[in-house]
Amino acid sequence: MPRAVIGRLSLYLRELEAFERRGETTVSSSLLGSALGINDAQVRKDLACFGQFGRPGIGYRIAELIRALRQILGIDRDWPTAIIGVGNLGRALLRYRGFRNRGFHIVALFDNDPKKIGQTVGGLVVQPLERLGEVAEELGLRLAILTVPGEAAGRVAELAAGCGIRGLLNFAPVTLTVPEPLSVISVDLSIQLENLAYRVLHEPNGGEAITD
Amino acid sequence: MPRAVIGRLSLYLRELEAFERRGETTVSSSLLGSALGINDAQVRKDLACFGQFGRPGIGYRIAELIRALRQILGIDRDWPTAIIGVGNLGRALLRYRGFRNRGFHIVALFDNDPKKIGQTVGGLVVQPLERLGEVAEELGLRLAILTVPGEAAGRVAELAAGCGIRGLLNFAPVTLTVPEPLSVISVDLSIQLENLAYRVLHEPNGGEAITD
């Protein structure tokens, strides 16, 4: 399944939840797409990849589609998640409310700086990286957020893979080559700013683009 | 130009800079792509969109291609940039070294919280949002990083557009509908984690994906 489709599923889910909060029970593909700037044919095509959700003359039943999308995306469960690298960005992400709302609970912090190990940050004690395997097993960790410097990221990703971590959200500005079966999504914030600068220079009409 | 191509230009640039640091002067399309998991035909096709850079039997001249890509991406200049919303994420991004390296200098901070206004954070005084227009003109601000809560993001984006801001990197987890000619790139961190959870559940072999 193309990553862009999966990214759009998350957006559809957010829109559907907004419709539900407003008391709606059904929604058409064109209404669902319009707030996101996605046309109705694309909405129908994306959703048809995962099942037969729409009904002619009715549209999508919101509660049913929310349930299905949460299951497809895997956020119908809790994901205990670690943050590796307790610097400024790691601390900010620990306090980011958007994660918990989607089932991602930060339950462990790791660093290799002796000055940070043992500190309590946001109610969690920073643990040494050597304990990652033990803690991962104890807490059932499968996801980790990597906020270490670029030069350390490769080594820590290898370590995480060996400790049973299956997915890494990497903020270090490097391309990681990681062993299977680890999945990595890299968010390079300076690349986002570069893309934005390009658009300001070359796309005078502006508009919205969603990172997917 | 598709956004994915622009995202890959940033990645090519990073690889080229790494080659240059290692003392190389030319590089083939296959070598350039290999560290990024992109095949040589794709590399040639992407770069051919912007000019005739490669030379048969030689490959790409690294210094020349770096200069061209920096110009295309608009990072051959300085971009004074504001952070709007001085919470945890805003403060972390203020200290993020990756921005300054690419010419993005955080030169102003804005918030609407009276307790924050007037505070000095990272050497900058937090200013009230009402001063955005004045400061934007004074400092030549065209880019801003938006780290305000979701419910405030739409209003602040409107305000920024009216103050001459041309590009917004939006971290609020909402889809913004913004007036031309404002360009917005939204980085929704919980969507990235959702995509990662999907891949852990459905793509057992893992692998790397670069947000583009």
C-alpha cells in the first residue's frame, strides 16, 4: 500500500472524528475530501483499498468508518513507546499531547549521558541505553522515537533493532540503513523548511501540503 | 514540480555534501542514489528536471551540483524565520541546530500568553502576536514555524498571511485552509507515528521511509 494512501487514511480519520463531534452520522466522499483538498474520486479510491465502506445514496457511516480506520491504522490499541535521546526535542515530544490521544504512550526514556541518567523528566526516570532490551521486554515496547544527534543515530538504531523495537520515528537528520524487520520513518525538520523555502520561491500561489 | 522530487533534492544535496567532505569531486547517479535507496534511473530523471548536470563517463561534478541544488532549493541565502508559539515544541525547535546550518535563522519569537511575553528565551525576547506585522517588515521575515495549539492555528495562520509571511511550517495537528499566497507545510507528528504503527503491523520486513 503506498505510504501516501496510509497518510491520507489518518487525515480522513481526523475529519471523520470532527464530523462525529458535530453530531453527524453519515458523510459523502466529496464532503469528507473537501476539507482536506482531496477530490471525491480519490477518497473513494483510497477507502476502497481497504473494504466496501460507502453506500450509494447514503455515503459513509461515520462511526463504522472510524472504527475500521482505527483498526487498519493500528490505533485501536495502546502502543507503549520509548523516547531515546532526552535532549530538547525529546523533552518537547514527551510533553506533546497529540501522541497520547492516538494511543501512543511514552512509557520510558533513554539516554547515554551520565548527567541525564537517573533524572526524572515528566514523571519518568531516564535510563541508560544498555537497559533498552530489558525494559523493552518488560513494557512490551515496539515503537521508539529517536531524538539523538545524527552521528549517534545509526548505532542506536542497530541497538534498538536488536532489542525488539519494530518501529522508529527518527528525528536525526541522517538516512538510516537499518536491519529488517525494523521500520523507520524519518522526519527531517530542516528538509521540511527547505521544501517550504522552495515553494515560497517557486510556487507564488501558495497552498497547503500535508506531510505524508 | 512534484513535492516528492523536491524532497529528494534535499536528500541528494545531503549526500553530495557528505561525498564532498570525504574529498570526492565526482559521483555517479547509482552511487548517489544507493545510500538513499533510490535507483540510478530515478536520480537521473529527478536531476534532469532542473538542468543538464551529468556528464557521460564522468557522472556529476559534486561542487557544481551542490551549488545548483542549493540555488534551486533557495538555501543559497539566509531565511530569517519566526517561531510563533513558545511552548515546549517551539522552544525545542529554537535550539534545533539543523535549521541554522541550512540558512534558517530563528530571529523572532511570538506568543499571546502574557506570562511569556517579555521573557527572554534563547537570547530572543518573546513578543506579542500583535507585533508580528511590524517585526516581519523590520526583519524581512517570510517564513514562520507555527507551534501553537490546534484550536489557535487557523486564526494565527490568517494573521501571519496578512503580515507578509509567505511560508508556514505548521506543527498544529489541524488541516489549515489559508489564503494565497501563503504556503503551508504541515508536520503532524502523530500521523507519522500512526504511519509507523501501520508499517509495524502490516509490513513485516520493515525498511526506511523518508518523509518527503
